Amino acid sequence: MTVMKVDAFESCKQRAKELGQQHGKTQATWLVDMNASAESARRALQMYEDDDADFFDVFDPHVPLSGEYADDYSTAELFEECGYYRSGLHQSDVVAAVEAEAELADAYEFEYFGACTDEVVRLLGILAEA
């Protein structure tokens, strides 16, 4: 019989990454007007390719964990959806808990930003070809 050790925190972190990708991709659909002209899509893609900072002014992948808006997705919701509960994994070590929570939020935000940007570029590519 093979015994497999499961790292509960790594499982939570993987789920945070998956959620970040999913939410980021969804956000992109709100950022790109699929009725825009092919020319405007090509200009936007050129801005992206040129690393023009204005690209992110127009297509800002607003990461919801910032708490800027009251109805934004929160870290508490993220932790719950990931199955991370301080009392379960780090109940007696506050420093480890804070570091773990920051690591989960960072993993989510990194994947969110990347997925949102990739999807915006993909959608702009579709428009540019139309």
C-alpha cells in the first residue's frame, strides 16, 4: 500500500491560483467591448506589444482583493473558497498564519492579473481579425 502525504496548505494555494485564473478571465470579458472596431483593437494590441503603460490604463485588471469597492471579492471569501482556516492549519502560530494568508492572496492576485491580461489580448486579437 502506498501512502501519499497531502500538503493541506499547498492544496489551498493551488485552489487560490485556480480562482485567480477563473476570476481574471471573467474580468477580461467586462473590459473588452466586443463591438469595438478592428482598427481600435489593433491599436490596443500595438500598445500592449509596445509595453505602453496606457494599455493598462484602458484595460486595468482590477484585482478585487484591494477592498476598493464594498462588494469586491474579499480575502475572507478567498480563504473560505480555498478551504483555508487559520484554526485548522495555523491556530497556534499567528506569524505563520499571516504569512500563509499573504501567500494565498499573492498567488490569487498574480494569477488573476495574468489571466485577465492574457484574455484581454486574446479577445482583442479576435476583434482585430474581424
